[in-house]
Amino acid sequence: MATRSNSQAFCCQSAPSNQDRSVDAGKLRMKDAKRDETNSDLSKTEQLDTSIDLSPTSAAPSVEAVTASVASSSLKGSGPSVRSQSVHPLDPLSPTEIAVAVATVRAAGATPELRDGMRFFEVVLQEPEKNVIALADAFFFPPYQPTVIFSKGKGGAIVPLQLPPRQAKLVVYNKNTNETSVWLVELTQVHAAARGGHHRGKVLSRNVIPDVQPPMDAEEYAQCEAVVKSYGPFVEAMRKRGIEDMDLVMVDPWCVGYYGEEDSPSRRLARPLFFCRTESDCPMENGYARPVEGVRVLVDVRNMEVLEFEDREFVPLPPPDPLRNYTCAATRGGVDRADIKPLVISQPEGPSFRVNGYAVEWQKWNFRVGFTPREGLVIHTVAYHDGSRGRRSVAHRLSFVEMVVPYGDPHDPHYQKNAFDAGEDGLGKNAHSLKRGCDCLGYIKYFDAHFTSFLGGVETIENCVCMHEEDHGILWKHQDWRTGLTEVRRSRRLTLSFFCTVANYEYGFFWHFYQDGKIEAEVKLTGILSLGALKAGESRKYGTVIAPGLYAPTHQHFFVARMDMAIDSKPGEPTNQVVEVNVKVEDPGPDNAHNNAFYAEETLLRSEMQAQRDCNALTARHWIVRNTRVVNRTGQLVGYKLVPGSNCLPFAGPDAMYLRRAAFLKHNFWVTQYNKNELYPGGEFPNQNPRIGEGLPTWTKMDRRLEEADVVLWYIFGTTHIPRLEDWPVMPVEHIGFTLVPHGFFNCSPAIDLPPSTPVADETAKDVVLTKQGSQSTSGLHLAVTSKL
């Protein structure tokens, strides 16, 4: 359904402000080279024989165990040798590591035929156990103790304790055998190639997964389009509809889903949708404005051949819509607005965040940035530095793990449009290369993303993740009406985001961190509607007529956020619980004589089956994750609450076929006990999945206890899209999301210590400048709206 995003994608034509700055790519490459050299040195270090076992096959020690060992060990000798690790256990795989992992798996192929048939869909970091991460954060990486040093007897050499080798997980499809396998590779040695080093990995495991199909790849989509466009009966069907130039035809392959045994994963299948552009010399023409209907094609993607073809019904092509294009006015015969004045964001003292590799610190927040080809942006080890209480954990891992887009028209082909955009395509693999002045404004830090290609090469999306600060209006304000004195503070937030294209739609995924301790998850939906064609005089109640002969079916967009919470707890510590809060109206009686009383009623979710819940605006329902062993100054358990935004449930009957694979959509909120293998709500392989209720519905049947556990929240939020004419030709952004808000986590507002906000007026009164004064911990951020009078 999706094609790989082009890093040179069309961007708005206005030049970025000279105030915009980004991290120099050359410096980053120098840092990467230096990191590789350090890895080379560390890999040559002699392994120390101690009582602490950090091998991959053993459980990592607790931080307390390491501390005790350090205290009891001798540090005599020639003095400490300080060599901190340079690659954090949660850093995404580097291009070199990806190449080593692929080469290791390919070399393990038993025969040339097996090796030649390998196709690589995912090469991603196998994230280590939580206690290994805790050890790394406590002793190996600043701002914490950077290394743990042991002595090897009296006068012996002192060497640093090393973390376990990093591991890569690979999803490999063999085109020759139709076999899907999951490999685990230990990256034993990854030396700097620039120093003449060598690379070596070791296969730890290989598991063949029966009865599954991995996601589709952009290379397969391109090949599928070429196969269909060269198929004789299809060419004849296009001629029947007045299409002579096959270069105008667009073939969008969609995964077939699962509607019966004919869709079994014993074959690798795609069922494309077809569109036709009007102009051959306009690469940005909106080809989705002319859907080709009545033609049904089934493609064997493994062998790249058409299995089924049927010209079912002649539906005339919609006439070219003069409003179909969305490029600048000169290319579409329109007139662009001329009254927009420049808006410049500048931070003359630089940003308030600090970045060390993938580690980020900002306004008492600290976390690590990750990225996977399936989820896209991942936020690791989120914590807040709370004064004398030190670093307090909030979450271990935050990400968007799946999205489902079901359509509400029962006619062919729309009833089969039920895309699992993460599990069938990959949100990260379809991400954009972001542009300053278009996607992001201000002082920006970019993160690149590295993936494997279909054939096992390494691909890089530059500037894939954008991080910057934003002014967010008033944070708090009060004016004393007696004295007229006012205190006001402006809000600032740190935003991390990426955008991806999945066929006709674009999705922006955002995580916002606020100075008052809030975390907001937001999805921005834009792009082009997936349309259908109508016969003359035909109308359908399942959509909106957009133009003559053209209509947009109703549909829904569902997103799944997975939140591995860790409220004030050490990694993996089973000390969290979840309560549901509903507001109740007090019954009439002596305690409610004025009939105005209401209160919040809490219910502890004791097990996974009980924790399958839905939103309820009538009771202001929300959920609080609490630490069962930490209290605030009033004796209440500290916690964070999940506040829902707008939401919905599927508008589908209980026997809807897509709900076989997406049974997790039946509830908005789930809680599970942490299991490292439970990452995706519909299971790891939703493509052509014949199994009913795989993933969350199956896992929660174990009904594991949640009163005091290491808990994972799964929040499913959706929007129902009844298309409007104003959504055409390209849809203005629609916002949807939720918020994590501290609830008794702090003893008072954590934003009380922000410095005052001071208005500054321009001398000529021609410019209005709102300025937040900087302090030792906060750099100035200026928003200037400039106009010439």
C-alpha cells in the first residue's frame, strides 16, 4: 500500500529563515567515526573474571549488586583506567551494525539457493533486558557514573566492566521457499573499517515462523505495479476506458488482508487499486482524482505474476476535476495569497536542550531517542529530575505500535480497504526526510534513521526525526484584583516528531514534553482522500460526493500507543498499578440536600481481563498509573493519569472480517503485565493473518494480576472521517491524541520555578516581539511577527 518516501520530496518553495540552524552533519559523522574507534578499543579489552555475569544468557545483575561488588573489590594498581562505553544499549543500530547483521545471516545460509532467496524486511536492535539498561545508565553513561572499575588482584591491571554485546533482530523472507524466519545475531565485534578492522557477528538463534507473511516492501510495490501495467488483459481494460498511455496509470498495491482460505499466507498476495493521471508531463498531478473501478486483479508478489484478472463492470472514468491539484498557483492555474508576512523564530543563545548521541536533556526531562522501521520514533527511559528527590522515572518505553484504517463502503473494492499501516507496511520505513522552514521551524536537532533495504543493503533517511522547542502560549497566570499585580509565565514545550506517507495519506507522529510535567502524544492526519468512482446519476450513502463522478467513502483511523510505564520505579520493578476514575453524581439525600454534589470514584483494575476498558465522556473517565510504594507529602500514592482526547470505537458489526485481525480495536484501553515479547497488539505478523484475535485479546486471556506489577498501557484512539469538500484536494491537518498528566507525582506545580516572562516592545512600534527571558537553565526564545507599515 505504501512506497518508500523520497528524501528529496517536494517542499514548500519559501526559503528557510537564516535564523534556522541545525546540527552540522559533518560533526556528527566525526563523532560516529570516533565512536567506532572506541568500540574497537573496547572490543580488544581483556574480559575480566569477576562474580558479575553479564553474558546474554544470564540475567543482568541489579544495580545494587554491582555497587556492592565495586565496594568490595580492590582498586589497587597503577590507577583507574577510565573507558566509558560509547554505544548505549538502546542506541539504534548503526549502518555498520546493520551490514554486519545482514552479512552474518546471509553467510549462515546452507546453500547458494537459500542465500540468493533472502529478502530482509527488518534489521533492528534487540533491546536488552531492563536491568542491563539500568546498569548502563547508572555506571556507564553521563551524567551518571561513566564506568565501573574492577581490580584483578593485587597490582593487577585495571579494566572496565563491559556491558553485554549488542544484538540485532532480523525478519527474513526467503523468496525461493516462501519461508519467514526471525534471526537473532550477536554483534560480537564491530571494528572501525577506517582503521582496517574487521566485522563479525554470531548467529544466536533462527526461528522459522509458520503460516505468516512479513510486511510488504517498497521494492515489491514497484515490481507489482510494473507487472500489472504490462499484463495484456489489464492493458485492454484500460483501453476500454479510454486510457492509451499506460504511463498515466497508477497501481497502488494493497495487502489482501484475510477474508477466507484463498487469502492464506501460503501465498504472498496483493490486490491493487488503480488510478489514472490526466497529464503525462506533470509529476505532481493528483492522480488519485481519477480512480479506475470495475477491474479486479490479484497478484502473486513472491513470483510477480497476475493470478486472477476480472473486468467486472464498466465504470466510466471521472472527468478531470479542475480543483484536483494542490501545488503552488503557477502550476494549477490559481492565485496564491499575497498577504502573509514573515514569521521568524529565533533563539540567539541556542536551544535549552542538550543532546549527547541519542540522549536528550531538557527542562528537567531526560530520555533517549530510538527509531524502528515498524514504529518509527521510540522514546526510551523517560524521567524527570525533581530537585532533591533526584531523577524520577516516568516511563520505560513509549511508541506508536500499530494503526488500522477500515473503510465503511460495502462495495468492491472498498470493503477490502482495511490497512494495518505499521504491521503491513512500516511507519518508520516510510518516513520523510524533513525540511527546515517547511516541516520544522527554529533551532532544530535532527536524527537520521538507518534501515536495511529489501536486498540487504543499508539505507539512510536523513533528518528523519525533528526535535525543537515551541512557544505554547500561557502556562499559568494570576492577577491580584486588589493590587493589580500580575504574575504570568509562558509555556514552552519540546517536540519530537516524524512524518510518513502511506500511499495517499500522510501521518505526523508527535511527542510533546511540557515544563509542568505533562507528556502529550499527538497524531496529525493529512494527505489525499482514497476515492471511488460513481456512474452517472449514482449516489451512495457510504460517502461524500467530492466532484462529478467522484466520491470519498467514510472510514476510520485508529492508532495504538504502547506505554511501558515505570512510575517512580526501577526498571522492571513490579510496583505500579492502574486505577480507573469515574465521576459520579451523589444520590439525592441528606448528604446532597442541594443536588449539586459529585465526586471521583476510583476502581482498581486488578487483572488483565478487568482492565479492558472504553472511554466514557459522560463520567469524565480517565486512568491513573500509580506507584504502590511511594507517596507524596499528603500521603497519597504518586502517579500519572492518562487523559483521553476525542475517541471512537469501530463502526462495524461483530462479525466484520477485519476485526478478526484487529480485535484489539474493540476496547479503547488495555493493561497488560510486561512481557518483552508482547510488542504489537495484533501480533508480529498481521499481513494475511488467518488467526482470530492474535495479540492483545489472546495475551489478556491469561488474566495476569495487575495490583502490583510492571504494567504496560495500550491506548487505542481513533477518529471517524466523514469526508468534506474542504478535505479536497489535500486534507488540512486533523489532530488527535491524548495526554499523560502528573497526578500527585509532585508536591506542587513543577512549573512554579519558571522565571518571569517579560514583554518587550519595539521602539518604533512596527514590530511586536514576545520574549521569554533566559536564565541559567533556559535560553531565550523569541517569536517575532514583523510587518512593514
